[in-house]
Amino acid sequence: MKSLNEADEKIIIDKIRELSPDKRKEVLDFVDFLASRSKVKKWVEFDEWAMNLARKKGFSKLKYEDIALIVEDLRSGR
């Protein structure tokens, strides 16, 4: 995908300025939607990485009680 340069950005801004306030709100909502999709993708990638790490390290076999003991030990400095 071609990256935008300053001239492209100016064209986009000029076109947005020509829109009615209602249409500008729709544009803003769409931009927010696109930004949130990017954040969701990053979280999904992180979740996949964390799940794979847990499988490799055998964490998936831990019970809630095991995790509670580990946290307790870490908090108490053991």
C-alpha cells in the first residue's frame, strides 16, 4: 500500500472540511473504528503469544490454587 505524503493528507483534510458536521462525525467515528481494530489486532497477537508461551512452559497444566501459591510466594519475597 502506498504511504501518504503531506499533499495527500492535505487533500483528505480539505475534503473533510467540505463535509457537513454530521458527515464529519461519521468520518471521526470511522477513524476511531479503524484505530480500535488496530488495537484489537495487537491484543490478539499478544494473547496468542502468551498462550503459546504458557503451553511451552507447561503453565496450562497449572490449577488456580497453584497460581495463587506462586503469586503469594512472589509477594512475600520467597
